Amino acid sequence: MSEYEESSGYKSKSKRKKKKRRKKRPFLTLFIIALVIAGAVLLLKSALFNVTAIHVEGNQYYTPSQVIELSGIRTGQNLIFGVKSRAAAKKLLESPYVKTAKVEKVPFGTVIIKLEERVEYAAVESQGRYVIIDEDGTVLRIADEEPKITVLEGIALSSAEEGKPLKAEQSYMLTGTLKILEETGKIDMYFKKIYFSSAVVKAYIYDQYYCEGTPDGILANLSSIKLLAEEHYRQGINKGVIKVGTGGELFFDPRIDQ
């Protein structure tokens, strides 16, 4: 055998050995990767990543503990695998008072719940009970006692279900009243009660002091009504009727309908 053949044989054997080594290395690499992943999973499942604090933001109606209870999140749960942010937010949205909800996870062990709540805006009196609604007309709850917000009377309801829009038999009454309340909020004015009788509205500032007119007439003259009511207040007048004419003129009558 020549030196060339011998050297060629040696080289071919060396190449075969290297190929075998290369074939073994991918399995070793995969094994190492699997070990790293397993270690990472075990670490993430360890007590180091358990929920230790839950913070609530944006709540007004509910207390922080009530919000946490509604979310289903508990301290001691695993932050990564135990806390399901979307599921918790969905649970919160089941409450009529919750308009939007977001659940955030913050390493290590903190959960932040951010809410936007619906605010009690008015109460529609119906068969001796009070349907509490927000500014959009969504039903928040039904109460037996009169709440300390504007009460709407004389509106016949066709549907009042918590978490859903309130429906009135004459929808224009409800729509018109909510519009009046929206505008009073802009000028820092408050009506204790608004009573509908046919096409006439009585909007009470005090128990025996109110303005009377069509919904459109009252809406168009709110600023003037406020100024006259403030003048009467300074004069000690807390009984009477501000009547709104068809042309927007205001007439005051110290006598009220009994």
C-alpha cells in the first residue's frame, strides 16, 4: 500500500469519526434545551412567582376587597399560570357597575386591577321601587329606598333589567330627561326630582320650588332658570313655580299645585 493510500485511508476514517460526533451533538443540544426549559418552568411555578399583592384602581362604588372578590384572583396563586387576566376581567364585567376592566401582572407577585365604573346618575320610580341608571340609561340596580340622586317620576317602563339599557314605553321621555340632566351637569345645577305629566315637565329644585314647561323649553332655558332660582334663594324664596313660556320667557308664580 502506498503512502498516498495509507494517508487517504486515515483521512476517511477521521471524517467518519467527525460525522459520528456531529450526529451525537444535536441530541445533546436538545437535551440541554429541554433541561433549561424544565428548569424555567419549575422556577416560574415556584413560590417566587406567587401573588403577594393585589392593587385596585378606579373603583368608587365597590371597595377594593369587593373588586378582588369579583375578579376571582387570590393571593398565593401563581402569577404566571394561576392568574388568567382575560378571565378575571370578564368576571368583573359581569357586574353592571363595571364599564371597563383590565388586569395586569407585574413581576414579582403583583396584580393591578384597573376599572372604569358606571356612576349612579338618576333613579326612575316604578311601582314604589327605584330603578338606578347611569348617564347612558344602563340599569345598575333596583332599590326599595329612594336614593340621593335625581328621581324621575311619571315614566312608564317596559323593561328594567340589571346590566341592560332601560326601556320606557315612551322613549322620548327618558331620552329628553337624560338630556336635561346632562346639561344641568354642565352648568352646576341640580334637580331633586323631575316629574312627567303628558307633555309637561316639572323639574324640582326644592320640595316646593320647581320649574314647569315642555322638555325642550326647559332644556333651552336652563341657564336663565338657574339665575332666577339663585336670585330667589338669596331672597329667601323657596316655594313657587318658574313657568317657561313657549317663547322661552319665564314667569314666576309663588303658588304651587297641590
